[in-house]
Amino acid sequence: MSIQLSDKINKLKASATLAMAAKARELRAEGKDIIGLSLGEPDFNTPDFIKDAAIQAVNDNYNSYTPVDGYVELKDAIITKFKRDNNLTYDRSQIVVSTGAKQSLYNVAQVYLNPGDEVILPCPYWVSYSDIIKLAEGVPVEVKTSIDTDFKMTAEQLEKAITPKTKMIWYSSPCNPSGSIYSKEELRALADVLQKHPDIIVVSDEIYEHINYVGDHASIAQFDDMYDRTVTVNGVAKAFAMTGWRIGYIGAPQAIARACNKMQGQVTSGANCIAQRAVITALEAPVSNIQYMVDEFKNRRKLILGLLADIPGFECNEPEGAFYVFPDVSYYFGKTISGKIIENASDFSMFLLENANVATVTGDAFGNGNCIRISYAASTEQITEAVSRIKKALL
């Protein structure tokens, strides 16, 4: 028989970050020495105090199905975290714990979007936003930004992008992939535009909030006139080095939270019981417990920016958070290097993989075709060697 897959899955693109990581693993299996700077994954181990909490949960015989929207104790820890770190006040009915922040985002799209609804995406954006929106039959509307504005959408751009079909706005701050952070003043300017459009919901992805090199983190939901129309998404993967533990969560208007709970109950049910118990400990601990990782990322940021500055054609902003650089490499478009014509960022990223043995990610996947994303969640030795290889391959 001939297997005919759905139109939905046939139209869905594979995650570019995961695809590049898979390609790098394939080349390593062939014996090539690939330095992987493509995945957004801290290279630290999960802190011992969190692992100890998981071990205790095992010993305490946590092994049963969990509530769909999360243990009450975890929801209370999330409520405390939101108040402590973001000055946001939620109750339990507004919190939903999911199997990673990616599922949190997927839930929100599924419960709020109807076919043809538009979602504004400031570019660059995280690779999965666009396809998650399309899976919900929504329409991504890209708002182009540039390195000149630190890859941030202005109030004027937002106003121009809004149409009668606009249902939501999605953005991340700190931003994956650019590392840009919206200040409180910049968020207020966007909120002022949205006051003229009261039916638009904001999805604020703040999973990198603690990996911040410039000071206080601002949440758009902290404004009284935006609180009831903002879904704040977060998780423990990045700041706590817990990518494989798969716990994300939202603080949201009650109607959206209840809908996400309903959706999740039919898809995955509750998140992993042992991981949830460990996350209670992670969120209740002082943020200073993870500062050593942030300090190291800041050192690596300085290192990689200094090294890339010595390569002609790499134009970088200074990331204010996260652990990526997003250089504009359009200088190389149209050039032939080692017999290969570089037409775009995808060509350039593949050239680096094949000729420098360094895995990066094309900016096309993030909505910006002039750039590539390079993760500096790697050792200083790996970063130094990787940039040396890139420089050698290009010069």
C-alpha cells in the first residue's frame, strides 16, 4: 500500500537546530572532528542540589500520574518565582506546567488560534514559533529588524504590522537567537500601541531571563494594562541546565490557562513526576545559586565577540542575554570560497560545517536570511578552536 501522510505534516519543516545537530552527529560517526555550536543547550551539569531533590523524589516513591497542570507544590513555587523575579501575581488557576516550554507554546497556539488568524513575529525569532503557529492554522507575520536596532521591533513597526486579523504577538526576551533584551521602556512603547488594539494577546517567552548581562529583566505583563492579555512562558532548561528534564510553564489569563489544561489532558497529561519535584527545589532556591553559569557565559561572550571581530565580514551586535551571537554574514553572499558559491546564510552555514568542521545554524530558520546563529554554550577551548577553524576556512 501507499502511505499518504497528512498535508499538515508534509508542510511542516524540521527544526533547523535539531537538523544541524543530527548532521553533526552523523559526521562525527564518520570520524570527523565536528565542533557543535548549533544547539541551544548549556554545557554545564544540572546543579547538585537539584539532582539531590530528584533522587529524594525517587526514594519517596513518586511514580504516579501527576495532575495535568502540575503538582500544587510546583505551581506554588512558580507563583512565588513570578512574584519574586517578575513582580507578577498569579494564582494556581493561571499556572500550567508542561513537558517543556515548547509544549507550553504549542498549547497556547492550539487553544487560541483559528484558521487565518495572524501572529506577529519580530525577526529574528526562535525557530519553532512559525511552525507551531502554522500547525494551529495561524499565519505568521514577520516583522523584519536589523542589527542597527539590535534586532528589536519598534513601536512604529508593530503598529504597521497590525491588521484586523491580528490575534497575537510572540517574542522572546532575552531573544533566541540574537541575545537582545527589550527594556522596560521599549516594552512600554509596544504596550502603548497595543492599547489601541485591545483584542490582541501577547506571548512573552522569557526562558532566558536569568542569563542576562545588563541588569533587571522586564516582563510586559508587569504593566497593569497588559497583565490580563499576556501569556508569560518560562521553564528551567536554560538557566538551570535542565534541558533534558523537560519542564516548562505559563502564567496566563485564567481562560487561556484552563484551555491549555484541557488541551494537554488529551495529549500528554501531566509532566514527569520526578522532574517536577526537582523543579520545585530549583525555583525555590536563590537565583544566586546559578550565577556561576551566567558569569561563565558572560566571559565566553567576550571571548567569542573578540575572536569574531578578527574575521572580515562578520558584523555582530553585542548580545545582552542568552548564549548566542547572531552575526550578519551577508558580506560573503555571491562569493566563491574553496570552489563553493555562497548564495545565502544556509549555504554559508553548510560551508562552515563541511570546510571548517563547525556546526552553526542558518539565520533563515530564525526569519533573518543575512545571519547565522553561533552558540557559545561550549568550553573556551572549543570556542577558540571553532573560530580559528572558521577564520582559516574563509581566508
